[in-house]
Amino acid sequence: MIKKILWTVVGLITALLVIGGVFCLIDGRSPQAIIVSHALTRATLEDYDKGKGDQTDKSTVEIPSKVKFPREMRQYKVGTMQVFHMEAQDDSKPIVLYIHGGAYLNNFSVMHWKAMAEWATTTGCGMVTPNYPLLYRYTASDAHPLMMQLYQQLIKQYSAKRLVVMGDSAGGGFTLALAQEARNDSLDLPSHLVLISPWVDVLGGDDALQENDTFLSAEVLRKVGTDWAGAMDPSDPMISPLNGEMQGLPPTDLFVGTWEIFYTDIVKTHEKMKAAGVDVRLHVAQKMGHVYPLWPCPEGSEARKEIAAIILQ
């Protein structure tokens, strides 16, 4: 009886592997990536209208209990901004400043915490991640001074050469804008930027790619981006860093999927950085969606390994 059950289990596993292999051959993506892409929910204009003006206090969050970091993650505040900070394994390891995405509306997701914990474990890097002010209590003019204050503290505490600044989606756009601001202020720049599906133009997004993007709505994001700008011009480089000057920025790696509405803007960012003499690399994943390096799938896992190698460069 036990043998029969075991053979049944083996048969089911084999069948699943075969089916998965067939999917990969036909679609080019892993079954897990297909599942994740269809599990994502795209916001609608109705969702936007319901959420606009929401004054929920998002200033304090906790790390999910199921996510474990390899070293103590302490908390402190920079002004009113909550900051999580874990030291590196030793002084030879880099410090990563990670700026999370969420359309400037949403706080950390479990995927953010899991990715940061993975990189901290596999590379021995330190990890600093701020819970920066979000809509609709705050706008960019509230968040940027606090982020610049944090950045200045970090380059004073550590050598700027030890610092890697990373971000995804809105956090990726914020990362690029922060680097441009630091350069404009003649501050020491980090050793590297890693931008994961960065939102580099809040009025951008390629409508021609909307059908394939199961997560983002270009129409909704343009409204949210305008809200984030507040009294500022949404095309200001602090809000839309694609419009900023790229000269003098540190080496940069850009990650993007061809099935996300930001793809065209990110390719433009790569071209503009390259033309400005920046040491920049573009990592393109075919048929993958927004922030795919954070996804729980083989493609995401491979991208996270690439990012770990970049951290240790």
C-alpha cells in the first residue's frame, strides 16, 4: 500500500515537471511566472477615485514575522521617518540603501522584505531601508528632504564607496532622483545604483504595452504621479528623473521586463545614461512583468542572484 502511494506521488511530480517543461517550451516563461503574472491585480480608475485623499497613517510598519534577517535589524527615525538598519557581516561588505516601491501609495510588501533578507544573507551586506512619507498625507516635497538627510548620514557613517543604492518601481525612480540630487549638491556618490523596473516618468508609460501588463495601469499611474508631485511640476526631475541630467552618475544596472508599461521609458533611460557616459547595463527579461526580480519564480530567483553579484562588485 505504501509503495503504491509513493509511486502515485512520484507519478504526480513527474507529470507536473513534464507539464511545466511544456509550458516553458511553448510560452518561454516558467509556470510559476505565469501564475504570478495572472495573480496580480491591476488598479482601475474606480479604485483610484475611491483611494484618492486617503489619510491613513502609514508612518510605522513592522517586518513580517515569517521574514528572518541574518543580523539584528534595529529601528530609528530620521526626522519623522522610520528607518530599518542592519549592519553588514563585516567592514569589508557593502551597505545597501533600499528604497521600496508601491506607487508612492503603498508600504513594503512581503516580497520586498524577503528579497532584502535574501540579499543580506547571501552577500553579507548591511541593509538600510526607510519607510518614507507616502500619499495622501504627504507628497514628494515631504519625502525628498528626509531621504537626503538619511543619505547624508549614511555617507558620513560609511564611505560612500561602500554604499549601493537600490530601488524598485517608485523606489527605483526615487533612487535615480536621489542620485541626481546628490550629484547636483556635490555630495559623494554611491558605488552603484540598481534600478528594478524604475518609475522614471510619472506622466509616461507605454499604452501600446498595456494589454500585456497584468499589474500596472498607465492611466491610473499618471494620476497618482501627479498627486505625488503635489505643488511641483510632475515633469521635474525630482519627480520624473528621466528628464534629469545623467552625467556623472555612478555605475548603474537596470532591470526590466518586456511586458510592463515602463519598458519603453526604462530603455530610454538606459540610452540617455549611456549617451552621457555612465557605465550602465540593461537587463531585459522577455515576457516578464513589473518588478519581476522580486517574484517567487525561477526568473526572479536568477535576477536576485545577478543583483547579489552586483552588490558584491
